[in-house]
Amino acid sequence: MASLQSSCLVLGTTAPKPRIPPSSAKPSHHLLPNARRSHHRFHVSCSGGPAEEGKVDRRNMLLGLGGMYGAANLVSDTKVARAAPLLPPEFKSCGVAYVGDDPLDVNCCPPTSDIIKDYKLPPVHRLRVRRAAHRLNQANIAKYKRAVKMMRDLDVSDPTDPRGFTQQANIHCAYCNGAHDQVGHEGLDIQVHFSWLFFPFHRWYLYFYERIMADLLKDPTFALPFWNWDHPKGMQLPGIFDEEDSPLYDPNRNQDRRPPAVLNLALNSTITDPAQIISNNLSLMYNEMIGTPASATDFMGKAYRDGDAPPTYPDGGTSEKGSHTGIHAWFGDPRNEYNEDIGNFYSAGRDAAFYAHHANVDRMWTIWNKISADYPKVITDPDYLEASFMFYDEKKQLVRVKVADSFNHKNLGYDYESVDIPWVRSKPPQKAAAANIQVLSKGVKTAEKLFPLKLKKTTRVLVPKSTVGKANEVLVLENIVTDNRKLIKFDVFVNDEDDKPEEVDRAEYAGGFTQLPHRVKAKNSKSDLRLNLKQLYENINIADDDSVVVTIVPLINGEAVTIGGIKIVEAPSA
């Protein structure tokens, strides 16, 4: 049984991008062929002149965006004192999307509009209730299918209608694969993954997606279902998405993982016992939600401000790097170059199941907010509160929204069906006795003799601690170089005597690194992976040792990974 101190994955960044007219958008439910792309590119940057009415102006944005203050349990990121919230992109400057350093043969750019309004939340008269997808009745299933079909029909009748299925899918592509530059920073991508913007962006995304469906149906009570993958009864693709004649079906999924195949969040294909897979899943959920986070940004993701380089996988929060990424990677189609559809951020929105998946991701945010913790959970940094995005609403109006207005989901008019949460009872059991480090470390080399390490096989390394015994420490894998075009996964264990890497529900499991093919400026990227060890030390009942044995297990494309170094340091103060 184990302790997930983090689970990980990566996406990406940019190079100068050509302007693609929105009118060239092509509705596409099925995967576009991977033709060789043109490399003739240019970029249209933001104008520096006076702002026109209804258009984004940086000075007005900084002065005009409100904040949320006076809340209890406040936490602030003090590393940067400047007022620099991330601004919404200028749609007229949208360019090419990428995977790795390869430009995609896909137009993600949204329609443009000269009128941009600051969005005001409408009054809530009755909460929409999002229900578990595997528990939907036939009437709700029929309504959901009809809504998706109506969106797909818009792809044909008016491909530029921002409410259409493809246009909605393109939102994720443009914000996640480098089509949008930061305002005033030509060539510097906006990336809504791997930072404190991950949860707010996706909440707003689903909010408007759901309202568009409700408006098309003329049913204000309509709510998206959530894919209840954190419960054993929901740990497979819901059947409503697996009917080949349904508008909810996507042929670009891993065909070996259609129902009744059990979801494997550990991404270890050597495990065949469904009971072990489910036990792993529940333990991973416990750790990413409760056991691992030691601060609000551990769960939400690190700070990301105007002018910052696009964040990478290790900057994301525990939930994003864990179960969120696990779903994307598990169901992506290996027959496609970049695991499209759901297996790559640029194409994930083409799968209707993506939105049910992210409804459950959003549900995790609501649950985490209710879990008691010994750290403050509210982030009051103005650069977080005043960060903003742009979406089209159900009336085809381009609107600007703020992070600060997304915190209370009930203010957005919806809630979740109450279901059992079994992972709160799935803490890895504590070991009765500590490992004998003298025996365990026999024949194990130190970092100086092993690193830099090409991760071609399972590797054990003896790592000195910053202090003896139980302590608040962090394991750091430094300068991890990965091929951004590949799906990558490796796991990390501490003082693992049993040598059972398929069981991540054990106390010795420290965490993992999971990378999806993603967008960055180069073929390779470099990052550090930090894994909190405080809870793990309690779980393994560590003795008063001055070092530990760390085991690194490559699971997917380990040959595409080089790790520059490894160390254990004292955890930063909260």
C-alpha cells in the first residue's frame, strides 16, 4: 500500500505564430490527417495605441479589475510584489497551435468580436444539479445527447458560431497549445495548465459550455454530468460515451480501454487484478487530495503572472498532475501521433467525455475546499484574483471573466449530486517497522555515481537527508529533460523493501511524473520534480536514519527522460 506525494504530467509553450483567419475554421469531429505543415510563419502582436471601446487595454484591465478581500484563512504568495495578473488574450492576434516544436495542421482560433463585455453573474433562482454520468436516467441521457447533437449541427450550419461543438473544443486548444500570446509579450504563450489558473479557467470553461447547452435546449435546469472516476462504480468510461451511433461517441480513444476495462490512474499496464487497480486508484486520490498538499498552492498550482514563462508540469497542483492527467493519458488513442483526442490538450475538447471528466475535476476543487487542513486554503494574492479570461456566452457575446468570481460554484448556479467519497478512507496503512537502511542500501550507489541518469531501467540511489529521522522534507529530482512530443511516466518510491512497483497503495510510494505530449518552444524541456516527504515518513515509520534509498521506476518511454540530479532538502515554511 502506498503514499502518493505527487503524480505528474507535462504540456507546453511557443515560437512566432502565423495569424490564421477565423473564417478558415474547419469543423472536425474526427482526427485530422497529420500532413507535413508549412513553416512560413508571422505573428500579429497587440497594438500599443489608445484602446478602442470594448477592447482589451492593459492599463484599464489593471485599474478596473476588482478583487476579493476580507476572507478568513488567507494565504498570499509573497515572492513577487508587482501588480501583474495574467490578462486575457487578444483573439485577433491568435496564431498557430503546436505540439512540441511542431506546428499543428489545425486552426484553433476563435471568431473575433469588436465588442467585449465584462461578465456579470446572473441571479441564481435554482441550482442546476450535476449528476454522476453512470447514474443518469434515460430522460437525462436523451437530453444530454440532444444538446451535443445541436452543438454538432452548428458546426455544419455555421462553422464560425462560437457555440458549435468544434468551436468550443478549440477553446482548450488555443489556451493550452500556444495559439494565444500574453498581451504585450509577443512570442510568450498563455498556458492555463500547471498553475493556480488551472481550476478557475476550467470552471469558467464548463460554466459557459453548460449554459450554451441549456440555452439550445431552452431548459435552464440542464446540467452537465460528471464522470465519477474517483468511485469504484465510476472507474470506467461511462457507457453513454461508448455507443457508436451516439453524438457522445468519439472513435479516437484507446480501444483497449473501452468498458468494462477498469480505469488505471497509475498508468501501469502490467497490473491486471481489478481489485489492485481500484485500491491503487483510491490511494492515489487520498494522497493528492489529503496526504500530499501542505499549502494551497500545492493543491491549486504555483503562481503564474503576466510576463512569466509558461508553467510546466511540476508547477501544477496535486490534483491536476494526478487523477486529471491520469484520465487524459489512459484514454488517449495510441494509434494517433499525439494520442488524440483526449490524450492531448489541443484535441481533448473534441471528445464529449472530456467535459464530464472536467466536471469531476471541478468537483474535486469543491471537495478539497471542505476538507479540514492545517494550512490556509484561500489565495488572496491580487495577481491571482484579478487574472482573467475571455469566452463566448450562450448569446454569442464575447465576455471577460475574473478568477475572483469563480470561487463559489453555487454563485455560478450549480451544485453536485451527493455521492459516497470512498478515497477519504484510503490512507496508505502505516508500516509496523522501519526499513533497515543498512541492509537496503547494500550495493546501492550514490547520486554522484549515477547522475545524470538516462532512465532506461529501474534505478536505486542512496540519497542523504537534510536531517535524521522524521522531518518535513522534500525530495527533488533536478533538471529532468524530456522529449515534449512523447507520453512519459515514471514512479518514485522511498525505502521500498518489497519491490512491488505495481502497488502504489503502499506507504513507500512517493509520487510520479506523467507527461502528455505538449506545446513548448523546443523539442525538449527541463524541469524539477518536488515530492513532499512528511506524510511518507509517517507512513513508512522511518527510523533515525541520515539517508534513504530512492527507487525510480520508468513505466512509459523512460528512454526519453534524463534526470540531472537528486537531493533531499528541508521543506520551505508555509
